[in-house]
Amino acid sequence: MATIAVHEFISADGVFESPSWTFDFGFDPAMGETLAGITGAATAILLGRRTFEMFAPAWRDRTVEDDPGAPFFNETEKLVVGARPLGEGWAHTTPLGAYDADALRALKAEREGTLYVSGSGRLVRGMLADGLVDELHLFVYPIALGEGERFWAEGEGPTRLGLLAHDVYANGVVHLAYGPAPQV
């Protein structure tokens, strides 16, 4: 059975949209090691349609010389959840159709390794609510943006989590790794 591991870059006040603001903090090499640990067992990348449409043009023409992450994003199978058709193509991409928790449970059951998710806020919120996320890796940046789409959407019920690990990087970013909350 596969596990679903999510990684999100968020501000201290929970904003995760358009994380270009993260560039101001640089990229600590230790963060790269943590991300490599998360993606190392990935057999597929699971994305929401909007994130796919942002990632495809950003990654599909990059080479390892441009970015060491390019081979992972370009050569790994991409599974895209979304009701609308996808835009321009990106190698190794399969559309899955509209969000369906039972279809994602079946996907987890038939696969091995890790299904890696980056961004894809709506998809991740749905999967958290449906108990499908095995690991939630939050990279919390030391800035409160005050506006923008928040990872934890207003009006959604509580999500209980169990802390698996944590790291603090030289650039002030904190990595919090969560799994499902232990049963009480």
C-alpha cells in the first residue's frame, strides 16, 4: 500500500498561495536534504489541477543543470485530480478526474511507495478531511503575510495531527512533520 506524503511551504499565519515570498529566505541545503527524504520513496506525484497548471510550464523544460529537482519532476509519473481538462501536456501525466476519496483510497491500495503532493491546497484539504494523508510536512517560514489563501481554510472543521518530527533551519524556517493523530 502506498502512503501519501504532502509538503507545503507556508507563512507563520498559514498563507501558502504563490510562495514566491519564500525566496527572501534563501534555501537552506538542509531543507533540500529533508525534501529529498520525502521525495526519495516517491513513485508518483499527485497534484491538483491548478497546481499542475502552474508546475507544468515551470518544470517541463528544466534540466538538471537548471535545477537538481528537474529529473524528479519531469521523469516521475504525475497523477492529476481535477474535474476540468488539463492544459498543455507534461510527460508522464495521467488525469484522474474529479476528486473522489474512494478512488484515491483504491489508488493507495494498488500502489507501492509514496504518492508525493506539493501545493494542491484544495486537494490536500479534501484528503486530510477524508483521512488519506499519511505525512504532512509543513515548512513554516518566519513571516506573517497578513493576506492570501491560507492552508487551513476558514470554516473547516478541526484536523487533529500527531507530530512525527521537526527541524529548525539556519534561515529560520521550521519543518513540522505530522501524521494522523494517535487514537485516544
